Amino acid sequence: MDVEAARRKYRRNAVFYNVVDRPLRAVRARAVARLELRQGDSVLDFGCGTGLSFGMLQRAVGPAGRIVGVDASPDMLARARRLVAHNGWANVRLVEASADAVALDPGSVDAVLCFYTHDIMQSDAAIETAAAVLRHGGGIVAAGAKRTTGLRGLMLNPVTVTYSRTAITNLDGFDRPWAHLERRMGAVEVEEHLWGTAYIARGVKT
């Protein structure tokens, strides 16, 4: 992972990130639902950005639950901290660290969310970290952009790629962004959204 390149991109993006994310709210809601969280659960938001998933995660785990947000961008985390403080969420812990180097307790969370974190999904080290912190039987849900095929691809892929380049450092694996997760977890369930330009993939730790 090129962490410094990602930090530079998100230093520019932090100001308007919440606005451009609005078309993805339905995908985010579906991804959180696929975590299958229960009240009192612990969840890792891996690449949490400005904390846009925190509200949905809070409703899923409740005040007795726990949310850990990890992000390498201090600019994005600054906004996440303000969001947490504004809402009085005492059960949220924020960690500034690269996803491939963060130290978290093994087996300490019930689920992991990776929402539009393409660089994380292309890092075996980051996925191994996510799998290690996950309890047995827990799920990793990844969602993000991808190339689609056929006539839709001819029309939509240029837009998807252009938008994605503002937030990711490379397009490696953009046809099947879940491939690294699939290798680590053994099998994943994949859904397509937004006319095939977005995906949600879920794998369970056995």
C-alpha cells in the first residue's frame, strides 16, 4: 500500500468527501446490513474515513456495542472525531494507522467493514490484519467500485474509473476487487449494485 499517496489524496478530499459520498448511501446501508450485527457487538470500520458509517453501525450495535475506526489519514480522522464528539458516542475508538501495520487485539471484533477502501482490499497484509482481529464465525464485508462489462461497461467504466482515481492510488484488481479477500477467507458472497459498477462481498472466518 502506498500510504503516503493515499494520505495526500485524502488531505484534498476531506473537505468535500461527505458530499460526493451521498449517491452511495444505499450501498453503505446494504453493506452494514450484511455485517449481521447484533446489539452489543464489536465492529471494526477499516478505513473509516470521516465516519460516515458510524451512525448505521451505532444503530446496529447499540450503546452496549463497540466501534473501532481505523484510518491512515489524519485529515479524515479529524472530521470523524468531530462527528463522534458531536453525537456523544462514547463507544467509538479511533486509531490513526495504516491498515497493513495497525496493532489490534486478535479475535476482538465480531465483524469488519471495509467500505470503498480499494487500496486496503488490494493489500494481503491489510486483509490478514482484518482476519486476525475478527473472531471465528465473524464476517468481513467489503464494498467498493469496480469495472462492469458489456455495453454498460463502455458507458459507465470511464465515469467509475475517473471518480475512483480521486480516492485510490492504483487500479490493480479493479475487475474483481474482492479477489484477495476471497483467497484469504476461502469463499465470498458477492452482490453487484449501481448497474454493476459497485460490489458488496462478504466472507466468514472459519
